[in-house]
Amino acid sequence: MRALRILLVIVVVLGGIFVVVDRAAVYFAESEAEGRVHVTGATIGSTDVSIKGFPFLTQLAGSRLDEVDVEITGIETDANGRRIRISRMNATLHEVKLADGYAGATAARATGTAVISYEDLTKAAGDGVVVEYGGNDKVKVTGTVDILGRPLSRSVLSTVTLVDGHILKVRADKVPGDGIPGLEGLVRRKTDFEREVGGLPSGLKLQKIQPTADGLEISVTGTDVQLDG
């Protein structure tokens, strides 16, 4: 009986050591991954990686992770001379297969959300244009035009849509003309615009866009998502 108790104590101690080692390995792997993540054709700010599942060492030995949460802050790309910044993106990656000595990975599937703040959208819109939340799934766009040498500002409620799955389109529902010939066209040249949204890992696609008080919220999904290290 005494021998059995000693054996149980040893098992518990060894199990505790394994858990500590396993969690330490996860922490190290997460820290390494955060410093190595990059997105082709884009600059990024900070990253945060969280590896799920237990035990981690068993997953690592099989070069396959069950689930990984990734948060990237500040993804910035240049398209057609205009820079647009994704303020932050959160993604959950499933069945992540490690490759190339852990320098790269492929996720069988992924879901997440990307957010473009109104401050970043304003910077991408153009000179003299301000974009804000308009309520009721709309954005408010304010633009200033020149009428006979005098500046004239107009604010419009606009609908935001996705075109071809990668182009963000902002178009005013209605532009007040005040009886001034040509005013609507001038205002629309300021307030209506399209911007390409890039900088996402290969395999991730934009699915749906929703204006919220915090910014444009875009759902993303993907299969065979490529992660560069």
C-alpha cells in the first residue's frame, strides 16, 4: 500500500511537471510566432498569437495545431496610389499544419473579423473628406467643394458595400442640391469613392461589411489559409 501511495505521488508530480513544461512551451511558441508573423505586400503593427488545445507538445510533435487565435493590429497596404489601413483583425485558425521547419503554416479553415476605423477610412477617402458613423447601418461622409471660388460643405448618409469581394464602395444615398446646377455631381466626386482592401493572408476573403459605431466591421472566412513566418 505504501508503495502504491509513493507511485501515485510520483505520477502526480511528473504530471505537474509535464503541465508546466507544456505551458512554458506554448508561451515560447506564441512569443516566437508573434515576432515572425508577416503579411505579403503589407506592413503590420503588432501581433498577438494564442495557441489552444492541450497538450501542446503532442500537437507540435505532429506538426499540427488544433486551433490558433491571431490578432493583428495595423495592416496597411497600398492600392492604386491610395493607402488603406485595417485597424485590427482577429482570426481563429483551425487545423493548422506546420511546414518548412515551422517557418510557415496552412490553416484548413479560418473565420474572423477585420475592422477599419473611421479615422483610417477618412485618411483613405481623400483630401477634404471626413467619414463618421451615420447610424442605422450607414456612414456619414462630409466633403467640401468649391462653388464660384467659395467653399461649400455637404454631409451625406452613404451605403457601404463590397464589390468583387475586395473593393470597398461608399456611395451617398442622396445628395441635397439646393437648386444649384451641378452641385450633386461635385459633391459625389468627393463623397463617393472606392478603395481596394488588401493585406489579408492568402486564402482569407472578405464576406460581409457592417458599419458600426467603432468602424467598418468586415467578416472574413477562408480555407487553406497560408501563413508566412
